[in-house]
Amino acid sequence: MIVCGIDEAGRGSFIGPLVIAGVAIDESHLDVLQRAGVADSKVLTPDARLRLYRMILEKSASCVVRRCRPRTIDNSVLFHGLTDLEIIKMADIISHTPADAYYVDSCYSDAAQFGKRLKDVTQQTQIHSHVYADSKFVVVAAASIVAKVLRDKSIQNIQKSHPVGSGYPTDSDTIRYLRKVYFATGVMPPFVRQSWSTMRRVLGDQRFVT
């Protein structure tokens, strides 16, 4: 039996892409991955994620990744909402990933409603939506690792020429960089998501618009 896990990385960041990964794995490999340490990517070190990422690719039947650029994210947030974009991308992953069952990390606290929306879009009945699915199912944890490793690579490329920090609102390096660039030029680089409501509070400037 082939099961697919779907998860994202970078939902709450100011910087870089949102990365969504779908990993399909034969159930017979799940115990091996769990014993190797596959778990929610947030509890793993970068070195551990990279090691497990390579193992996941070796054991997977397929791996499908969708990246959402900041401009795409901004347009979705402004006109539809970020969750709509995630549902579209997850549905696309499902359509390109043959599997007997799909386990999805829900973007809603109401996981059943999120799962229903995905089922309606995909016409796929074997979708199992859970809050914190990446800590409950090895196959979703595997997807979280793939998404996190690929997003980290994107951020590292940005960091080569821009001191953006981690890209999250809690990072003082990120906040310092955004304020410096915005107040110096009045615009943001294309790798910055400008639609976040917290952006105005972070910058302390209510005139800031996308």
C-alpha cells in the first residue's frame, strides 16, 4: 500500500517561498524511516534533516514539490487568503501523486473542514486531514522534512547577498533588515512577502502598502 504525506514549510515567514511537498512511500518502508529518526522537521537539526532528506528520497515512490513565490502569496492573501492557495497546491500534488491514501497537515484548526475542502477539489475520498499531522504520521513528517530542506536552500541563497536572518517575525535580524531597506528605499525586494498584516506593525509605518 502506498501512502502519501503532504506538508508545508515557511507559512509564517516574511521572506522567500512557501514550499509544499508530497511524499509517497510504500508502507513497508515507514518503520525504517521512523527508526532512522524521521519526525516533525521542526524538532530536528539542519544536519539531521539533510541526512533524512536523502534517505526519504531513496525510499519514496514519488516526491512532488510545489513552491509559491512571494508575489503569488501576496496576491492570494490579498484576494483569496493563503489557505486557498495551499489547497490549490496540495490538490495539484495529489493529482500528480498516485497513492492509496493521503495524509495532510491541516491549515485549519478544524481539520475535518480542511479535509472536506481538499476532497471537494480533488474528488479524492481517501484524504485524511489532521492538525499536527507531521508529529502523528511518519509519512507526513517525511514531507515536512523535504519541504523544510528545500525552503532552507532557498533562504540560504537569499542570505548570500542579503542579511535577512531566518525570515520570521520573531527574528530581530529579519526585522532590522526589513526596516533598513524599507526606510531607505520605500520598496521591498521581490523575495519579501508584503501582504502580511504584521508587516505594518513590524515596520511601525501604517502607510506601508503592497
